[in-house]
Amino acid sequence: MTIPCRFIVNGSAVSGSFPPMRRLLDVLRGECGLTATKEGCGEGECGSCAVLLDDTLVNSCLVPIADVNGREVTTLEGLPKDDPLFAAFAATGGTQCGICTPGMIMAARALLNDCLRPDLSQTREALSGNLCRCTGYGGIYAAIRTASGQGE
Amino acid sequence: MRWYAPRKLHEALALLTERPDLIPIAGGTDIMVGRDPRACGHDYLSLANVAALRGIRETPAGVAIGALATMTEIGRHPIVCRALPALAASARATGAFAIQNRATLGGNIMNASPAADNAPVLLAYGASVSLMSVARLRHVPYENFHSGYKVTVRRPEEILGEIFVPYAPLGARHYFRKVGTRRAQAISKVGLAALLVGRPGAWERVRFGFSSVAATPILACALAATITGTARGLPDDEGLAEALGRDLAARDDIRSTAEYRRRIALNLVREALAPWRHQGGCDAGQ
Ligand SMILES: Cc1cc2nc3c(=O)[nH]c(=O)nc-3n(C[C@H](O)[C@H](O)[C@H](O)COP(=O)(O)OP(=O)(O)OC[C@H]3O[C@@H](n4cnc5c(N)ncnc54)[C@H](O)[C@@H]3O)c2cc1C
Ligand code: FES
Ligand code: FES
């Protein structure tokens, strides 16, 4: 059985009929064609599928599409092109293979929306649900410092 | 697969009375894990839109927490942070932010994992929960809620409505610590919460709640009795370990061994009692 759902993704209305337990992750990557959002673990552990749902950070692999009805989703593609996090991640080596990067940037964006100048311990806590197998995290924390105007 | 998403509590209760086989779903952070996306054998009752199950209310006697309150809401709530700091701490220790934004307190205790991080705190504070059905509303002390491994006293037609956590007396020690493989997002090997009021030889309240040391979260009654039954000072480590041995049913599993769990449990109890360990002479040697 499918159910009708209407919601907003990156400012555009989406409507369709979906199996209710279909994961938001699959709808974004499939029906919406937005492939920045990645699947790492499919179990909520790695954060590579992180998006904003009504401005709060969620793992899209754990959200049934029926729950998104009437709500607003922001993916990496929906951030402004000049979001300082993009340049900062590139400059500091905050990204290597890039698989974790969209989720990292979404988690970083959620953090900066909440707190203008996070310190290292706030940054570490906010990113503790995002795993990176390449960078060793130093470049990622530096990117967030840079993007929040605190130097590298 | 069918999906029901009522807005009114009475509609949700009526649906569940008619269809007690429906699976309630709140934040979905337990239900969505490992679910085969093609499996469609179940019908779901989404509680997410039931406004009556949301919110955190202050009452004269304690804090009433709607089953749908998320870990983020609980961990940041000013009254919870001030009056029930161990609960704020356990909420902030439940998964990472993206999990905390979705995970509900109702889901954490209904999932009934022996490792649920908020369970020890609810035991230590002496919380109670309300179970609602079309026919009636009943209140169950949380210490009687888990009846076996992943089994609770909830009946299939019931919804968990509210968790009531009474305030602790002034001057109480509120303790919570979770020991896991890493600080964030790890399932605990041992979790302990304690509420301690009074002093050695004159205790008013001694409650220890544990996770991950038995088939369910447990209230450590033998430990409390040993501590309150000691006329002067605190029991020595041997006495504490002996009492813990009666409370704990620790086992070896993929996350740890029974031996490690017993050792850590004792260390956590010692840490919870730390403010009194050098009073009354019993620990003079340390
Ligand atoms: C990556 C990850 C990390 C995690 N880390 C932790 C952790 O550190 N500590 C921890 O304790 N847990 C952890 N969890 C488990 C989970 O997030 C929590 O148990 C959470 O509180 C579950 O709440 P939920 O609303 O998402 O539950 P759901 O998945 O919606 O439901 C869980 C169960 O409760 C039932 N249910 C929910 N609400 C009600 C209700 N009101 N009435 C009746 N039944 C109900 C459901 O039918 C289901 O059986 C983690 C999970 C993931 C995926
Ligand atoms: S894919 Fe969603 S958290 Fe890993
Ligand atoms: S850059 Fe490769 S996983 Fe983070």
C-alpha cells in the first residue's frame, strides 16, 4: 500500500504516493534525484545520510517518509552556494574521499545555526554522530572554526 | 502495509482497541533499524501527530513528561536540568544529536532494552508511567514496568502516555554515569543512576538503578538495604560487592563480560558514594 505525501525539499514542493515506511533517504536519492545524501550504515550510526527536517538534524535512513508529510527537508543541495562551510571544508582538508562530507556539513550547519561560535568540545559533541574514515577529524574541526570566523 | 497517523489521542486509542496488532511508532529510531525495506507484514500506528503526548509539564510534585518528548527537549529543558539533572544527563547521553532529535523517552522505555540509558535514572528517581486505553488509565511504578527481557506490563491496546518523575528532596546527590566503548552513541556496558539523600547511618533515601547488568533495567534493592542497614559509615567494598552480587545478573555478551560488568558496577557505586567515603571511618585505609 502507498499513501499520498506532500512535503518540501530545498524549497520545492514534492508530492507523490509512497510506501509509508520507505526511508526519506531513498526518496531523496531516488524520486528526488538528490544524491548528495549518502548511505553509510543504514542504521543511524554514521551520519552520512544527515539532513535537516524542519531545521533539526536527523538521519534520513531512520525517517519513514510518511512522517515527512507536511514538513520541510533541507539537503546539502539546498544550502546556499556561498555557505562558508563549503570553502572551509575544501581549504582545511576537512574532506578527502567525500563520503561523510555531506552529512558532516549538515551536522556542522545545524550546529552553527544553534551556536555562532562553537568551541572545540561543542563541535566534537555536535559531530559525534558523524563518522569519517579518512580525515582523522582535525581538518573537519578546523573547517568549522574557519567557517565560524574563529581562524583555523 | 497500512499507516495510521491520527491527531487526537482518543482516535489513536480507539484504533488500538480495534487493532491491538498495530505497532506504535514514535521517533522510529529503534523500529527503523535493521528493518527490511521490502518487508510489509506490519501495520503501524504513528503517534507523531498526537499533540496530547508531547510536552514537558511542571507540577508541584514533579515533572510530567509526555511519551513523545525527545531526548533533545528533555536534555535542554530548564526544569529538568535544574531539578532532575541525572535525567538531563541520561537524555544527552542517548545517541548523538541526530538521534536525540528524534528519539523519544516513551520509545526508549517501550523498546525495553536492558541497556536503555534513561531507565536507570527513572528507577533512581522513583518515576511512574501512565498506560492509557479506551477503557481506562492506569499508573504503574516504573520499577514494576519491565517484567522480563524485552517484556513490559503494557497491554497491546495500551499507549504509554506520560512519565512522571517526582522531585528529589533538597540536598540530594543525583548521580548518572554510562560506561560504553566510546562516549557518544555507544550502547552501554554498564549504566548507573543513583539518588542519595541523607548520610551514613541516617539515610532518608537510597536508590540505585542499573542498565545492562540483567535481563531488564533493575533497581538494586539488596545494595540499598546493605547501605541503609549499616549503622555507622558505609559498608566496605566486600559488603558492597556481596550485595551487588545479589542484585546483578550480569552476563557475557558481544559488548562485554559479566566479570567486567561486576567490576565496573562496583566502581560506579563507589563513585556515587564518593562524597561520604571518607566520613564515618569505614574507608580510612583508602
Ligand atoms: C545510532 C543509534 C544510537 C542509539 N543510541 C542509544 C543510546 O545511546 N542509548 C539508548 O538508550 N538508546 C539508544 N538508541 C536507541 C533509540 O534511539 C532509543 O531507544 C529511543 O529512545 C527510541 O525512541 P523512538 O521514539 O525512536 O522509538 P520507536 O522506534 O518509535 O519505538 C520504540 C518502541 O517503543 C514502542 N513505542 C514508542 N512509543 C510508544 C508509546 N507512546 N506507547 C507504546 N509504545 C510505544 C514502539 O512500538 C517500539 O516498540 C540508539 C539508536 C540508534 C539508531
Ligand atoms: S546511513 Fe544513516 S546514519 Fe549511516
Ligand atoms: S572524507 Fe572519507 S569518510 Fe570522511
